[in-house]
Amino acid sequence: MMTHRKAVLVMVAATLMWSIAGVVTRHLESARAFEVTFWRSGFNALALLLMLSWLRGPAALWQTVRQGDRSLWISAVCWCVMYTAFMVAMTLTTVANVLITMALAPLLTAVGSRLFLHHRLAGRTWVAIVVACLGIGWMYAREVGLSGSQHLLGVVVALGVPVAAAVNWTLMQHLHHGDDEAGDMLPAVLLGATMSALLVLPLALPFQASPRDLGLLALLGVVQLAIPCLLAMVASRVLKAPELSLLALLEVVFGVAWAWLGAGEQPSVAVLGGGLLVLGALAANETLALRERTAA
């Protein structure tokens, strides 16, 4: 079975790949809004189909989907909501509003784990969640705005991301409990990507993406979604749901770094300070957890 330390490294690698979305979309030429969501989810689904067919075999993959229970389809819907709500919210409100709304994920996951799984979280985890959320708030406090009904709608749509993430991570923990023999939930990621692409297809027409755009969107579908989502599902077999969600906040910090390096968007003092708070909270939580396991 994967060790806790390796699971943390796997999740960090996943967040690093998730974080390239912003800098890559900065270089799109003509694809916009729903079309970006369609191609990103579509390439994601295609990549997942090929990878899972190679890992499981086409017949076994189809059998898993056909015989999948309610948990598989709940997880698939969660992935669909996360894939779709993020990009739709970006078209309705500011990036800051979306990111701060997404930062609620660790808190919602911790509450869900406590209410539905009756798990008692360590005090250090609660502190880390609060400090990390404050760090995200500090990073984007000056840019936050809710003026107008469209911005409010954007925040409501963005709220679907942390809610779906909280449900998904809590469900994964309930199913696995660290057991590698638990049911195969990787096809849920494929189903979610397929649902997302089909959902936005009518709104994505007519297509306007250039060949260069399609190449970048294929990169997003494979490297930014397919691979890291599979890695996150593997890590979910070992890590607790609140820990998964807390580590996922690294996506915001890495995203700022990518925008700085790849798009010339120099971060402000608030962004750097908030990012250090997030990293410090995560590092402290993992260090204390390691000491507890060593002592035990």
C-alpha cells in the first residue's frame, strides 16, 4: 500500500499540474468560455479513455462502468460539476472571486467528514485550514468584488466547485479507508469528463478555436486534468478527505507562480504573503502529522 508520505507527494504533483490552467489559457487565440470547457473536458475524456483502457483493459473498463454502483455515479457527477463550474464561473465573475470561493473546499470537506463519517479532526488540521483560507483571502482581498447580479451568479456557480470537491473527497474516504482493494473509482473521472463535455456542447457551438488553441486545450485536457485527477484518486486511498482538500489549495499558489513565470504577471506583496501563509500552514500540518506517526 502507498505510504502517507508518498500520497502527499502524489497530491502535490497533482496540484502542480492542475495549476497550469491559468497560464495556458492566457495564450489562447480565439477559443472562449464554453468552447474552452468543451475541448478541455473532451480531450480529458479521450485521454482518460486511452489510459484506463491500457491500465484496466477495454472489457474490464466497460464492465466497471456498466456494473458501477451509486457511488461511482455520484463521484462522476462531482467531477462533472468541478470541471464545468470552474470555467463557467470564470466567464461570469473575476478570477479572485472564483479562487476565494474555491478556498472554502477544505472547510466544507472537514465539516462533511465530521458530520457524515464521524471523524474527529486533529486540532492542527483545523488550524491549518483556517490559516490557509486566510492566506487565500489575503492574496485576493483587493480584487474581490460582487457588484452586479452577474458577479453574484458567478460566485454561486463557483461554489459548486468546493461543494462537489467536498462531497467527492468525503465519499472517497468512506469507500477506501486506506484499503487498496476498495472498488475501482477511477472510471468516475472519465464519466465526469464525458458528462461535462456533453453538457456544454450546445453552448460551445459554433467552434472558433484555432489549431494552436486546440493544441493548448489538448495539453490542458491531458496534463492539466486527466493525469492529475487520476493521481488525486490514487492519493485519496491513503489521505484523509480534509487533508486532500487542504493540499489542493496548493493549486492556487502554484497558479500564481506559473502566471508570474509564463505570462509576466508579477505578484503583489499580498499575493506573496498570502501564498507563504498557505505553504506554511500545509508544511506545519504535515510536519506535525509526521512527528505524530513517528512517535506512535
